[in-house]
Amino acid sequence: MKIIILGAGQVGASVAANLVSEDNDITLVDNNPEALQLISERFDLRTITGIASHPSILAKAGAKDADMILAVTNSDEVNMIACQVAYTLFHTPTKIARIREIEYLKNSQLFAQEALPIDVLISPEQLVTDYIQKLISHPGALQVLDFADGRVQMVTLRASYSGILVGHSVKNLRRHLNGVEYRIVIIFRNNNPIIPDSNTIIEPDDEIFFIGSQKSIRQLLQIIRTKEKPLRSIMIAGGGNIGLRLAESLENTYKVKLIELDSHKAHLASETLKNTIVLNGDAADEELLNEEDINRTDVFCALTNADEANIISSMLAKRLGARKVLALINRAAYVDLVQSNTIDIAISPQQATIGSLLAHVRKGDVVVVHALRRGAAEAIEAIAHGDQTSSKVVGRKIKEIELPASTTIGAIVREEDVIIADKDTLIEADDHVILVVADKKNVADVESLFQVGITFL
């Protein structure tokens, strides 16, 4: 696929890195030649220096025969104009734009084809906000992912020394989980993926990925986390786009405090939020945190624009007694460094965004893509089409499908039913099939399984 990425910031660079590794023809456009130079030294792609929305730059980038434009510059206006130019002058089939400003997002009529012809809107801030909300509503989970419009969920749990998971085989664990319908689809042990069988023994610090219906996952978490108290108090560091949205979404359910260093932003937050205590101060100020009862805080969320500030304030909050700490971290190198040590969960905006973008790049009828373990693996929801003659999956039991190595099918959604997959499960036309691909090199082979042959009408 020929793809033009506009913007070589952290999102654009991360997307480029993911797509280049899948043999796509990538052109990256940015007005910063130094940023382009750094990326071109690492990846096999073409770079163009210039203003992303200028017709001459888009023409030079090959917009005339591009399959897709991803406009992810730091300017909403540039992204919108670039999509308009691509549609009007070059008839680019698919146009995806990152839009951050709520004022634009809440007026959906702006993005009709006769207005601003953007096919897919991506709001990283909203994606991250939704992601954190799920983590808060699923205490104990490191990751919560939705499939089939939320009917199926995948949660990641870390096996603790004192928990009920450690020491059990996958088969024996079912006896301790009271008949909850679920499947363990993958385990990460020492950063290495394991596709488990019934005899796999769970070890301390394993990251375990469970899949099941939404109801089953809630039951599972209740059983595993029986000793945990319910969450009541949330403290948020940072009153920017993400912090403000999160506070607004939580303030009617939890006791929420928001700390913002910038006095102007703090004032705006206090005017916007109705049931949140807004504090103008430094979230890394030990005295302030103690005054605001950090030791009684259930979740501390560090959501400023600075990775270092988020890391420091989270580590301090944890040391002062916060029950769980979450930190927003943009630099991928920092994520593995801090997570599972003092910081409970490190959240990468790039990974949240990339999953939304990849669903539109995948071949076959792929409707959902989630990055696992910072992109090392993927969870994919694909729709099976065709019949036994034209399809490689329809009309076949899972044990008869030639799945790529380190790939497993976890669940199937058939109309309103959620089916936990096993080797004898038969796949039917229009099933939503949820797979985990432990090695990203096998993604193309998985996509080909869900492409219908030319004999299908």
C-alpha cells in the first residue's frame, strides 16, 4: 500500500516505523529536515521537506497515486487542509486526520464529504482518556481492550507472588475461577511471548492476557482481585487536554482532585469542572501532595506534557502512599524502563493511536487492531467472509486452519453470541474472529487468511 504520512512528530514517526516493517511504500512529510533525517537513517522510507498542506508538496510526495494520507502534524488546521487538498486535487481514496481540538470534534458535520472530506478522525487525547477510564473501571488490569463494540474484552493481569494465579497450570486455574468463561491467549514472561497450552504453569510476574465476554471479564477480575478495596479517590496531575477530559468523565463517579502548575490552565479547569477540586501547584511538590492526602489516594494519574515530570511525580506519589500510579509517557524507551517498577502502568499515546490507524491499513476485513506490549504483538478482530470454497477459514474448524506460528484465535462473535474458541470451534461466514499475533512478522499471513478468493460473488 502506498501511504503518505504528514508529520514526523512522535505519532508520525511511530506510525511510520510500524508501517515500514510491513512492506508498505511510505513517504513522510515534515517541515523539519532534522527530524526527517533522523527517521530516514533508521527506516527505509522516502522523505519530503515542506508544509504538509501545500499542493506542490503533496504532489511531490505522490498524492496522485497514493492509497492513503495520514495527516498527523501538530496542527489540526494543517491536517484538515491537507485532507481537503488531497481530495480536491488528487482524489486520494482514504484520508485520515488527527484532530485534537474539542471545538472541531464536537461538530461532526464539519467532516462530511461535501465539507471537509476526512474519512477517519483520530483524536489521541480522546483515545488515551477512554483508555485510562477503562483501566480505572477495571482495577488490577494493566491493559483493557475492546472488540466487537465492547461485547468482547481482553485484559492483561500481572501474576503476583501472593495472588491466586501463580503456580497453577492453565487447566487447573479454571477450578479456582468458578466456571468463568474465558481463555488465556498469550503470556509474556521476561518480555518473551508464550502461546500457552493447558499444561503451561503461571509464574510470578507473568503478564497474562485473558479474553472473554464483557460480563465474564468483570467476574474474572472480581474473583482475582477479591482483596482489593474499590476505588474512590483519583488525583490527576496536569490540566491539559487529557487531564481535563479525564476529570470531566470521572468527577460524577469518584472523588477527583486535579493539580495544574499553569495558573491560566488551572483557572480554566476550575471553570469547566463542576465536582472536581482544582489546585494550582506542582504535582512533584511533596508538601502539596501530603496536604492533599496522597496516602489516601487510590489512583494517581500523571498526565502532563512532559515525560520527566510525569515519571518524577508518579514515583513521588507512590512513595508517599498512593495505591496505584499511572504515567503518560511519550518516549518508548522510557516505557519499559519505568513500568512494573515504581510506576504501575505507563501509558503510551502512540500505541493507542497506532491501533486505530492500523485497522484502516490492514488487508482483508480487519475492523479492530490493538497493539500489545508496545507494539511487539497485535490483537486483531477480522470478519470472515465467503464460503468453504472461496475462504481459507469459513467452514473450517480452528484445528484445520493453517494459522501462522505464534498465532492463536481467542474468541468468536457470532451475531450477539460470544464463543470462547477451542480447536473444534467451526468458523462461519460473518463471524468476527479475534486473534492474537505474537510475532508481527506474521500479520500479513493472518490478513491473507481473511481475504476472499476471486470465486466468491
